[in-house]
Amino acid sequence: MRSTLALSQPLERISVEMVFRSLYYFAAAVFRGETNDVVDYLVSHYKLFGLLKAERKRHRQIHSRSALVWADAP
């Protein structure tokens, strides 16, 4: 939950698999003494680790239709 707030992205956009894969690199950074906070480390390297799922064309279309339907009436 804290990582979703730090990345300002919905939870479904964060790849759980990539988070688990990146924990190896976090452990190595802890061993080297570079960091001790997992969330700060992952947020600062989220692009490198590919933590956010790509937004597909289909998802953008669904989101735009939803915005049209649920938009405030003038």
C-alpha cells in the first residue's frame, strides 16, 4: 500500500512478480550498506526494475469510455 502511494499509481498497475524479482537486488544493496528501506529503494529504481505494468491500448480505450460515461454533466 505504501508503494502505491509513493508511485502514485493504482495497485493493479504494480507488477507483483517484478517486485519479488527486485528484492534480490534490494538484499544486495542492504549487504553493501547502501539502503535499509525496501519501499524507498524500489520506488527510486522502479523504471529499472519494471515495476509498473504497461498501459495497453485496450485499457486506455476502456478508461476513456469510462471517463465519457461518468464525467460530470455541464
